[in-house]
Amino acid sequence: MDKQKQEELGFINIFKGVCDFFPTGVVVPLAEQEDPPDFLVESPNGKIGIEVTSLFKSTIMKGQEVERELTVTNAEQIYITKGYPSVDVSVYFRESSILTKRGRAILAEEIASLVAKNLPPFNSYISFMDILPLASLLPESIIDIRVARFSSVDVNCWSVSGFGWTQTEFVNELQEALERKSKKILKAKTICNQYWLLCVAEDMGDSSFLDPSEETSSHQYCSHFHRVFFLRMSSRKWIELNNSQPSNLPISK
């Protein structure tokens, strides 16, 4: 099972733990070549096929989050390879900055070098933004780098930090996800008695801070799924969305 499949299975198991009518059967991931649906579960009323999709404010925003994480991870590896003392590093990127794979290695090297050349005294920390000479050294895409060096830090821990906001109105994003997944279900090789869709807000970065308003929750959506659910990972709260179906959904006989 690949990493994405493992993550999706984790989402389903969490949903199974909070949803009182989830079938008691074993959730079985289908091999990639048998996709869709992503998973099958036996119920008293037959087979249920479950598709899983993560929701984001935008795929571009999510892509930038991934690129920032990869850049900081690369910087940490460069720093470790050179044998410098263990530090806790937080990198704050400018929201308007656009990082690319092509520029990743250069930026990672620059971040690692800045940290190595400006280590704080033992049992203290520094913020580049608070020290004018250091602030002027920051790359254009970075607002701040904070470096902590304490006795409790015995391993390197580098991360992307920042700020975010929770989007509550996302009817269009949900409907687009339903339509995209509906196209897959229409091509399903494994015919089920029901098809469910689980939409997940991962809460792992600003791009996935989503909490539906009353309007988003009560909107009438349209898809080829029998039931559609929204799950927010941070709170484990879920709702079933109002969903109407066209008539050409494949059903087992």
C-alpha cells in the first residue's frame, strides 16, 4: 500500500470511529489497477465502495506548502551533513512568494548557510527579523528564520512555520471535488450497492484550514455518490452533505 493509500485509510478509520452507522466490516483497499473505488467494505446491505479526497483552498496553495516543506527538509540535511550543533529552526515564508523545484537546491543551501553562520549562544535563540543586520540577509521569499539552541534540543528539528485563516465558505470547492470523483465512479470496474465519498480537511497547513459555515453545510450538492461526508481532522467533527444523484450510477444487481 502506498503512502497516499495509507493516509486515506487512516482518514476512513478515524471516520469509522466517530460515525455510529459506519459498517462493521473490514475496510479493504483496492489495488491501484482496480481503482475506483479506493476502498471496499462489506455491510449487511451489500458492498459499499468508498472514495476519499482531501480538500484544499487551492491546489496552488497546497503545492507551495509542499515545496516549502521540501526546501526546509533539504536545508536541514545540508546542515546536518556539515556537522553543526543541533538546533530548532523555524522558517517563515512570505505568503506571496512562489517557490519552484528548480530553485529548491539553491534556496536550501542559502537557508542552511544562514543558520550555520549565525548560531545563537548556547541556551538562547535568535530571530533574524529582530536583528537588522540579519534581516537584511534573508532571501526575498523568507520573512524570518528563528533558531533555538537549548540543552533540551539534542536533535535537529527544522520546520516551516507561518500563519493561516480558516475558510468557511467553500461550496464551489466541494462541488468541484464531487464532480471530479463522480467521473471516476462512472468508470468503476467494481460494482457496489452504494458509493460513498469522504471529503477531508486535513488541517495540516493553511491550505487545508476548512470549517463549513451553515450555508456550506446545508447547500444542495449533486454527484453520483449515494452519500457524501465531510470530516475535519483537527476536531474529528463530521457532517453528511445534502446530495442529489443523477440516474446513471452503476449499481450491483
